[in-house]
Amino acid sequence: MLTLETPRLILRPFQDADVETFAAYRSDPEVARYQSWESPFTLQQAAAFIDEMKHAQPGTIGAWYQFAVERKQPAGIIGDCVFHILRNDAHQAEIGFSFARQYQGQGYATEAVTRLLDYLFGELALHRVTAICGAENIASAKLLERVGMRREGHFVENIFFKGAWGSEYSYAILQREWETHQS
């Protein structure tokens, strides 16, 4: 069972006990706004997702692996981080994240994403990690820049998303840039 720790957080596999909290923050329209799911996110959807993640193996080429992000004090799940090793290049990965609104703006997401990048570049020895965020999602763009990722692209109205054309930013960081950013 893979777990990653930071001073305030544990990134761990999802558990059955996470169903209600997971469904609750995914049901928040503001949390779902830039994500692929729709709100409300039902308990049945949450349970099915958690069951799927129980059978997932981190680092499987082409498969997404999602960590529950749990706060240590007081204990409780506050969000999630996800990654997948690219099917066409096992030296690269893409990441994503979502956090309950009441835990945004407190550095938790930055802490979790930083630890995830440490894992991807350290333990998995990847060469490059990317992320995509909606161009209107200023908080996520700032987080990606704060952890050292560079904006490589601005795709204008490239995706039909939730009934409208949307624009996206593409971010990336190389292993050597990560090491420099951490020193």
C-alpha cells in the first residue's frame, strides 16, 4: 500500500470510509466546475470510483492512479491527487488534483502536489511531468507555477466542456528543473 507523507498530509489509497466525504466535495459545483465530473456526485458514484481505485496499481502505464489526501490533524480526507504514466512514453506523466473548497487557499494542495512530484521524479525517476488546467482556473494555474511548472501552451477554445468552448493552459516541468527548484 503506497502512502506518501508531508508535514501536514498523508497521500494514501482511497478507503471505503472515504465515500461520504469524497462524494460531498465532488458534489460542490465550485469544485466540479473545472473537472470532468458533474455535480452532484452521488454516493454510488463515489463508492464505484473507490472500488475501482482499490484495484489500481500506482505507476501502471496508461492508467490513472488517484491518492486520497488526508489531513493529519484533525484527521480527515480533504481532496485528492492523480497521476498517470503516459502510455506512449513511460518516462513522462500527467498530474491533476482537486480539493474541498473549505481547504483551498491554505497551502494543502501545494503541499500535496509537491509531494506527488517528489514521488514521480524521485521514486519513479520520471523525466517530465505535465498538467492541464482551464484558463479560467486561476488558482490551479498559480499552484502549478508555485511548484515550479512552466506554462508551455495556451490553447484557445480547444475543448467543448460542459456545454461551452473552453480554453486550457498546458504546464510541464523536467526532472532537472524540479531538482533545481527544490534546492
